Amino acid sequence: MVEVENLTKYYGDLAAVDGVTFAAQKGEILGFLGPNGAGKTTTMRIIAGFMPPDRGTARVAGYDVVEDSVEARRHLGYLPENVPLYDDMTVGHYLTFFAKLRGVSKKQLRACVEAALEATDVAEREHWLIGKLSKGFRRRVGIAQALVHNPDVLILDEPTEGLDPIQVIAMRDLIRKLRGQRTIFLSTHILPEAQAMSDRIVIIDRGRVVAIDTTHNLTTRLQRVHRLRVEVRGPRTEVQARLNALPGILRVDSRDTRDGATVFDVEGSMETDVRERISTTIVKNGWALLELDTREMTLEEIFLELTRRQRPAGASQEVAKV
Amino acid sequence: MKAVLTIAEREIRSYFTSPVGFVVLAGFLLITGFFFYVPLALEHGTLRPMVQNTTVYLTFLLPALTMRLLAEEKKTGTIEILMTSPVTEAQAVLGKFLGVCAFYVVMLVATLQFPLVLSVARATSGTPIFPGYVGIIILVGTLTTAVMAAVTPGNRPLPWVAAGFALALVIVTILAIGKLPESGPVITGYLGLFLLGASFLAVGLLCSALTRNQIVAYVVGLVLLLGMLIVDWMSDWVRRSVPWIAEVISYISVRQHLENFAKGVIDTRDIFLYVSLMVLCLALTVRAVATTRWK
């Protein structure tokens, strides 16, 4: 549905997007993840046909966004990051305008507008002026606009940006609900968002793709140590010494909790499962094992790991701020 | 073509839902009414002074209509959604131009009351003051309608305006039993006013495409149009010393070409000037919109 090949775009001398290549299948939600200024918006604008690339090609539903620009644009709906809508129009008029503009026939006009209102849950605001809507409703009207002509591809730039936590959850549900046969391509700089909303993630940094994979694969591929969180009631130094002595354990950190127990962050090697050894050791010594939990690598860590590999050593400080 | 009309329709609608449209319309009617009434009361009853003076105040009013057309879209970013819809730059620009032209036609139609009043004046030439009063009553009527519509947001104002104008026209037509005297110059005068206004709007639209700031778009548009007027005045100063410059200026002067229309003369040269100015500005606007996307 969306095929991007070697996409490059310069702003002056700076390559905002540098040889980006990826593809999204039909019915897939593809998350585009990267820090602010990584080139996400530029890539999306190129795919949406708003600006042409300097090099490379992008195709939407098989149509080149430069060569067959108008035809490609017929098959996509796009919502820019800051949700620019015509504030002096009512929601209904606004959706009707874009449905007409994108070639919905007169007969289907009303049905299309109603379907978009329903899908995004804004039907009760149909006669409101857009300028009077709250941020959450505004964003939903923006999404309604993008799908009013029933496009194959939805491009959403930072769909959860600026929403409160409840609205963020509603937005995630909405996006999952919209999937169906559509390809949804969304961007975010918030890592758990990408994890929660998308099937596959494209990680981009400074205009280059650093990884494309499912969230699960990304975590397992990069994981080099087994991380465990062990909560124990017992003498801290002694427990730590015993755990450290076990075979297969690489590192143990500890800290006290408020209710007198101790939490040990344990790193074990990937080859052996050290959980059994830990639990028996603790129980045998008569201490109380309160919790034993495997910790997967967070996307923050994945992101730092991936970008650190790509960057020269001196640049790592900058990454840490992300 | 469907895309062009869809965009044009949205623009017209937005003139009737924002205060700008009403303010410009009301101001236009007020000034036009003044320039119609004064010569009528004082001396001869023709439309020529009104048509000629119009050039000057259209220079100030029309850029106010065009300033937001593209500058606002660029500032708020709505142009991103518009231009990622399947429309070409030319369609978008043409749609906006047609939209603002249609609003300008509404403005001109609103002044049709003046020639009608004039015909009443001729029909009942014994009482020349009476029709003037009728004109003023109608003017007040239309303004009231416009204001009524403007202060009731959310309601559809178009029916209000239509009802106001319809009422005004019915009253005047009933009064205008006599036929319209000098109808030729009136018709050509309106044709000239339309062409002049449309080319002013094209200049304004171009200015709106060059900036994200509406005030800048207004001022640049105003300066360009004023420049065209000043060039026209200059032709009078240099007529004695360098006649050929005055000659050249008279070919490109938007004001002098309107004079022919006001006299009742349709000259293809006059039409050509306005149309070519429009085409030039619209073509440049299309390029300007394309360039903002390229960056």
C-alpha cells in the first residue's frame, strides 16, 4: 500500500530525510518513531504528496506521489501534526467540503460524511463551529476529515500529541478501530505510544532508518542480558553476596523499599535461566521471596541502544537527552 | 471543474460567516451610496461619477477581501490538508479567485439599487428629492439586514441578506414604472467595474500567496493598486514634457480604461488589459503556491 524507496530531502545542506526505505502492507498499522526533528513529518509530507522528494520515490496504492500525484492523493487521507482545520466552518460542512473535493459522488456524499462522523464519534458535534471544539474533538474531526473519502491509506502525524491521558487512550482505541482494510501510518516521538498502537515500528533518527521490525522482535533481538527484579525480605548485603556468587549471574544491584524489603535488580546471562537458582537460594536461607519478575527491555532502552550504535562516540550525550 | 467550484463555494460561504465580508460589503455600500447621492442631489442624475470614484475606494476595500485567501491557509497550515487532497495548484487558485469574484458580484448587485433609483428619478422628474430618500431608505434596509445577519452567529445569514435585497428590489421596481434612461452606459459601467474589480482581486490574491501574514498581504496589495493609480496621475504631469510616456501610461492605466466603460463604450483593448492583468496575476499565484510546497 505504501512503498518508500531511498527517499531523500534536503533543507539547504541538511539532509532532513536521508535514504529512507520501507513498505507498509494492506491493513497494517505502521508506527514511525523518532525524536523530534528526526525527519518524521518531512517523510509524511512527501508521502502525502505535499512536497516532492529530492531523490527517491514514494508510492501510495501503487501511484507515484510525484508522477501520479493527484491519483495518489485520491487514495490517502492525511492529518498534519497541529490539526489545521477551517475554524469558521461547522463540522458537517467541513467534512462535506473535503468529501466533495476528493471526488465522493453526490449520492454517497451524505453517507460518507455520516460514516466519518460515526467512526470518529463526533456525530453530536456536527453543527458546531470547529473553532469552538475542544482539543480532543478537534483531533477527531481532523481524523474524520482524513477518512471521509474512505481512503486506502491514512497518514496521521503525531495523533496523540497534546491530548490528556484519557483522550490518548480513546485515540488509541479509535485508531485500532479504524484499521480494517486500511493501512495506517502514524508517527510519534513517545515510545510506549508506538508500542501500543502499531504492528510494526520504523525507528528513524536524524533522517535515517535505524530499525524496522515488530515491537517484540525489536526487544528480543537487542536483548543481550536477562533482566530480573527480585524483591526479598532479608539481610541486604548477605543476600546480595549469595546472589552474586550464583553461576550465570552477571550483576546485582540493590535498593531498599519503604516497607523494609529489598529490591535486587539482577542481570543474568541469556544462555541459562537463573530464576530457579535464585528462588531456591533465597528460600533455603530462610529469607522471604516477595516477588520475582522478568523485565523486558523498554523501547527507550532499545531506542538508545540502536541510535548509539549508529552514532559516533561523541554524539552519545545528545542521545541521552531523548 | 468540480473541485474548482467546490473551493469557490467554500470561499463564498466563509465571506458570509466571517465579519470581513459584511464589513467590506457595508463599507462599500455606504461609500457608493454617498457618491451616488451627492451628484444626484446636486446636479445631473447619472452614474458616471459613482463609477469613476469607485476605482479609488475599491483600491482600499478589495485587498481586504483577498488578504486571507492564501496567507491564512499558509499560517494555520490548512493548506497542507487542502493540497494533499486531489486538487492541482491551478484548481485551488482558480477556486479561490472565483469565490472572491462571486462575493464581489454580490457587492455590485447590491448597488443595482442606485440605477433603479435613478430611473425613478427620471420617471418622476418633478420631484427629484423623493427618489433620493427612497435610495437612502433602501441602503439603510440592506445595511440593517447585513448587520442583523452578522450579529446572529451560527444562523445562516444568506437568507437574511437575500430577503433584504429582495425586499429592496421589489420596492424600487414597483416605484420604477418608467424605463431606465441611459441604460447603455449603466450596463457597460457595471461590466467595466466587474473587470476592474476582478483584476484588483487577482493582484490581491497574488499578494496573499506571497506571505503568511494577512496584514502584509493587505498592505502590499494596497501599495500595488495605489501604485497603479499614481502612475495614472503621473500621466497628467508628464503629458506636456514627454508626451510618449503619457501615451504609454494611458495604455496600461486601469483607471482610464474604466472611463470608456463608464461612457458606454466597449473596446476590446479595455477588456484585454483587465483580462491580461488577471491571467498574469493568477499564473504567478499558481507558481507561488507551487513554490511554497517545494520548500
